[in-house]
Amino acid sequence: MGHHHENEEILLSNLIYLMDMGSYDGHNTLNIYSLNLKISVYLNNVQQNMVQAIFSIEHPEFEEEIIESVAGAGENTKRALESAANNFYESIMIPLLAGLNGVDSEKVEVLLQKKLHIFKKYESDIVCVGKRESMYTHRESLYDRIKDKLPQYIGIKKVYMIKIFASFSIDKYICEVRLNGVLIPTLTEIIEKYARCWENIGSYYTEKQCVFFVQDDTTYEICPYSRKEAIDGALRFIKLFESGKEYEAIYEDRESFAKTKDLAAELFFLIPEIYCEVIINNVKYSDIVVIMKESGEVESVHTSQMRVYNYIKEAIYTHLDREHPSDEKIFNVISLSARYLSISSALEKGEEELENLNSAYLTIPVDKNYKLF
């Protein structure tokens, strides 16, 4: 199969040319050794004049790989591949390379647990596809529209990627704002409001912008556990909860199932709630977690600011996919959650109450030395 990676090669050689760095490995990956960066591409749809490419970017400072889907169009397949490379370069690689090279940039401050975290911000240009009669230059970037509200969703990882996407197709608007891949509904609404004001667009039009936040070494703290350790710990707790073992007994032993005391508390209190969110998924849940310290201090954070929240979600999806637990086991876990209790009592009172769950925050009690990562 000599031609097997021919299209990937065209695409990646174009990318190497645009970046003026990197080396192709002969399959579907390029490496930029000087920056410790690895980029892989998967072509899942190649047609005569259009391609759809999925890129995955790995770097030691990203806790999860960045996955980005990019389309390219041109008069033939080669041109379409070049166009995909160009779109990916403009929307992702320009701001990412600037960030990894530590180029000086505007600073954004995030205050969490009484500590200031300083990030440098790197924006791509807005990449537009399709026709708007008056393609005026953007007075405001997509990022500008959400920048005041964004910091309250950012946690303390080293790198965050914000992807802002707005599109109109035939009669439908599809918009999303994602932070490290997780949809942020409140920010998405702001972008949708903006897209609905577009005028003179054809049958298809999209705007996309990516922004990277890279935390300054002076404020960055290394997380005491890895993503794998958090997921492994979560899987242990899920099995214990499913087994129907006494709640109190699991609580007593919780610290032996996770790498740190704080991680054990987070897994113990959050798993039943997130399990409920995954199983009963037709309800709008609040994305606020209230952290209550023994000392009486209280802080509200968004779920996107807690590393562990999405690690738990990932663990639950992995577990459900692998184990297919029985209804009884599922009930053993969700019946432990405050969310399930609110849903049951709402159902007893009549359906319409379910909407109010959005205002029911999650609360986790932690000890006075607790630190959020």
C-alpha cells in the first residue's frame, strides 16, 4: 500500500512549509522536536474538492491532547488538502506556536482560592468560510465578545484552548464556545446572539476563532496527580459505589483509593453527582460547585475550573462503555446523589419543576487545608 499516506503527506508537508519547522514521520504524524510537539492527522472524508481532517496535538504541558476538526476546499483534492493545512495553521498553529515560544502578549488574570493566576493570551485571526455580502473587517473579534465573562471559567492548568465557532447553514444557527473541548453554554449564548445579527449571508457561512491561554511559570502549580491517576481512582470509587457497599464504610476508607486526600474527597462527593448527570442526561444541570471548608470558608467555582470534574466524566463514560453495569448497580450510585434526590422529588411534584435543577448547586465539604487543582 504505497499510496496509503499520500494525502496525509500532502497535508503535513504543507503544514511544515507554513510553519517553517517540523519533520514528517512517513505516516500521519509530524514532530517539532525543538518544541516537544507532536501533530497527527486523520482524514475521515476525502472527496474530489473537499476534505475533512481531524488533527490531534500532543505536548507535555497539555493534560489532554487537543483535537481539532478542520475542513478544506479546492478545485481538486490536492488543493483541498492545502486549504485544510492552511485553515489549521491559521486557526490553531499561529496562536499555539506563539504561546509555546512564550512570545510577549496581553495578560489575563484568574483569581481562584485567593490566589492570582496569570495567563498570557494568544488569539488567532477569525477564519471565515462562506459569503457575507459586506465582508467588513471585524471591529470586534469573537473573543472580545466573551472576554469579560471568560476568566470565571478558567482554572489553573498550564494551557487552556478556547474555541469559538459560529455558523449559519440554510436555516439553522450552530454556535459553540468550548474550553479545552468542554462546551460552555453561557458563553455559547453570547456568540449565538451575535450570529443571529448577521445580514446578507448566503446559504452557508461560518466564523471560527481559537484563543490559547498559557499560564505564567510564576503562578503555575503542578498538579499532584496525573490525569491517569485521577481516572484510575475514579474507576475504583465507581466500582465501590456500584457494589452497594455501605456509604459510610467507603467514606471511612476513601483516602486509600486515591493519590491525595483532596482528590479522594472530590471523587467521593462528585462521582455520584456526575454519574447521575451522565445517566439522566435530559436535564439541565448547574455547572457550579460550592466548596465548603471545615473552617467555614466557602468558594463557588465552575465545573470547568476543576480538573477532576471532566476526568470523572471520562472515567464514567469509559466504565459504562466497558462494563455495561446493570440497572441495579447504576441505581446504587445515582441514589447517593443530591441531584437524583432533587429529580425524584421534582417528578413527584410534577414535571415542570425539573427546570429548576439548574439552580441547584453541587456542594462538596472539604477540610481546611483543601486545595483545588
